[in-house]
Amino acid sequence: MNKNTFLLLLAACIGLYVIGSFMIPLMDIDASQYASISREMLARNSFLQVYDLGKDYLDKPPMLFWLSAFSMKIFGIHDWAYRLPSLLFLGIALYSTFKFAELYYGKLTARLATIILASCQAFFLIAHDVRTDTMLVGWVMLSIYLMAKWAEQKNNADFFLAIVAIAGGMMTKGPIALVVPVLAMAPHWVSQKKWAFFYKPIYIPGIILLALLLVPMSWGLYQQYDLHPGKLINDRPIKSGLEFYYWTQSFGRYTGQNYYKEMGYFTFLLENMFWSFLPWIFVFLWAFFAKAFAIFKEGFFQPSTELISFFGFALTYLVLSRSQAQLPHYIFVVFPLAAVVTANHWQNTLWNNNAMSKIVKEFYGFHLFIFSILMIAATLIAIVPFGFIGWIGAIIGLILFAIILIQFLSKRTIGQKWFYMSVVLMIGVNTFMNTHFYPHLLNYQWGNQLANVMDQKGWDKDKMVLYKIPNSNAFHYYGQHVFANTKDSLQLKEGNWVITDAVNDSSLKKQFPSSIHHYTSNRFHVTMLSLPFLNPNSRPKEITPFEVLELKR
């Protein structure tokens, strides 16, 4: 892969990230909640103590909120301004992956690894559905690269910069940002019998620097919770915010102290990689087991290549898979390492090899089948759920299909054809997703659509009350207001503008018989997609009517 091709493919992926940031509204729950917290932080001018809709918030550390609030202070309250800092950290993740792979394998593997990471489905998703993992992956991969560079080149500045990155990651999602670099680097040093790396004097000032960098966040937690013990979070009294952050939220997932308990089985994260690490997941599994066999054959203490990427992924997976609470995006933090493992195997086994074995050719044929399924899915996305994508979209789709066909018929090696078709296909699928599917889908998320109507009609925000309707953080964010929310009709009074599901209309009319309808529409929980909803013919049965009602007796 020459430099120009690499830059073109990378620019296409990054361009789609940017398009998604501008065209797709924020999705409930996480992305819109974090955006709402960031906006509220800016409005309250409260940066050390964090609030969510006026209530104490204790779940994620504040780095995402700090940087997003700062971005919105500069550029205004826009969803793209909220996403901007996280997009920059996706760029840092790509840069760090390139530099790490180049450090150990050279430019070709570095380019392959960067494109593999940039074009996996997870990165296209978290570029617009921004959550703490978007920023975390940049901090963690930067720290691993800098730590590896320090170990190879002995420049102490790289070590201290790695500590800064670890601190940034810890203030983004907790101790996992320290755990992953340790799990990645320690086996590598052991395999090379570099025992001195386990007791270097430089670690003492490094620990001091890490502690100092964590002071602002720790002080905010202490002020908000430790000085006021007994505050209820998830209906549980909190004795110490510091204990919750440094222990309960992370290690409590293993001891049973953590509030969340979901998807706590070993293969959950792997199962979700079959969509999140598309189209590279099967080659990654091949590469991973080939690497494991090579380590076993060579001997752990006789490695021919670095072991950071292999053990960084493997040990992190083992740690995360033992948690009592898992979500698909938890494994995204080590996708850069998975990309390096995949790229190294691709270069050594596939890239320039014309003499393919029967098994490899069958594996290639299996991927062609997967590509066909994805192209059919992309076509259906562009036509069925929300109508025809339009002629411009159709032309773009035909161009991308022509590029895939040209690659398939070219005289390149199978490995090169395979790689380029994979990247172009993912670019094509996500072009339709970001410009057509998601923008139409988010019209069924009541929060952002009603906030737009409210601004257009100039309704009084102070009068509006959510009543027996699922909360939408997107409504609070796009409305730039913290709206009242109640499930008790006795708390409603004449003059309130109630946002509620239409099913509640009759009971409200008994209490307020002269009420006035101002708006009616339909809503759907967009993160809970189903085939009946995607089918326009059966969709009316899947959506829920809601309304805005001005209460009058």
C-alpha cells in the first residue's frame, strides 16, 4: 500500500466520521446524556462537581464532560461541538496505532493496522454515538505507544507523557486506563527477561505525577460526596465518592459491590465483536490463534516479534469478561491492539503471497459471501426502511460498487484484493448509514424532534413537564433546559404543558377537561431496532403516539 492510497482511504473514513457528526442527532441514552451533562456543567459553571438534570451524578469520570463543555463554550451548543473532542481522540488512537505498529513492524503493517482500525464498524459508530469509550481508546493507545517507545528508545520524556495519557484515561473512564497498559507491557518485558523494568526509580516520580494529575477530579469527588455522605445514587447511599470511583465502579464488578449486573458471561464481548470489528473479525481470530501457536512453538522467552499487542488484547479480554456487568463497547479499548495483530498477520501471510493454499482460498471465498450479504444489506438500507436514498446516493453507491468490482477483477494478490474490497465496502455501507439511515431513524426519537418544534414555535420551556413518558436526554440537551419530570398527576397544575404518551390523554382530560392539544407525533426507542419497525408496512404497530397538552380545567 503506497502512501497516497493509505491517505485516501484514511481520509474517506475520517470524512465519514465528520459527516456523521454533523448529520446524525445524538442518540439516547448515553451520548445524549453525556452531552446534556456537559451542557449543564457549562451552564452551572460547575466543573469539579458533576450534575445530571440537577441531580448528583456519579457514574463516569469528568474528562469527557470537561472537554465537551470547553468545546461548547468556544463553538456554541451544538451536537458536533460536543463530539469534537472525542473525534480528536479517535484521531489520536489512529495516530498511536500507526506509530506503535511502525515502531515494531515498519510502515506497511502500520498503514494496514491504521486502516483496519479506522474502517471497523465500531469506529464508524462511536464517532457519532459518542461515549467515554470514544475518548478512552485514544488515551489508552497513546499511553501504550509512548510506554513502548520509552522502553525501546530510553527517552524519559516519553515515559512521563505516557503517565499523562494514563491520567487522562483514568479521568475518562477509570482505572481501566491504567490496567490495560500494565497488562500489555508486563508480559512483553517478562518474555524479554527485562526484569529491570519492574523496579525502575523513574516510577516513583511517575506515580507522584499521576497522583497530582488526578487531584482536580479527586477533590471534586471529595467535596461532592465524602463531605456529604449518604447521598443516594441508583437508590444506594454513597459513603465516599473516592471509594466509588477508585474501587466500586471498577473492581466492584468482580466483588459484587457494583450496582450494575448485566451480560456477565465469558463470550459476551466476543459475540459482539462479530459486528463491531467487521469486516476484520474472522482474519483477526485467525491471526490471534496463529500468534498464540507461534508463541507456544517458539517458547514464551524466545519471541520473534513484540507481544504487547497480543497480551494487551488477550489479558484485557480476560479481565473484562470476568466482570458481572459488560456492554459491547467495553472491548473497544483494545481494538487498536487487535488491529495491529491482524495487520501483522495480513502482511506476513496474505499481502504479497500469490501461492495461496486451498484453505486460504476457501476463507477468501467465505469473505466474498459475507461481502455479498453486506452489499445486499446496504442496498436494503438505502431503499426499504425510509424510502429511496436519492439519485446522488445511488450514484455514490454505484461508484463504490464499481471500485469493489475493479479490485475483484484486478491482478493484485488475493490478500490485496481482499483488503481493499473490505475497506471500500465498509465505507459504502456507512455512507448510507450516516447520510440516510440514521438521520431518518432519529426522527423517531421524540426528544430531538420535539426540541426542534419547541424552538420553532417559541414555547415557554418553564411550563413544560414530562409526564409518564420515557425520559429523553436529547430533549434536555437540544432544548438547552432541564425540564420537570413526574409520574404523579397530582403534581401537575393548570398551565403546565405536558409531554406524555397519547394513552394518558383520557385520564388527564378527566382532571383537566378543557386542555388544549398543541402537538402530536410518534416515538420509538431507536437503540432497540426490530425488523417490524424497519418494515414500513408494520411500523405503525411498533411506534408510540405522544402529544403536548396544555392543561386547563
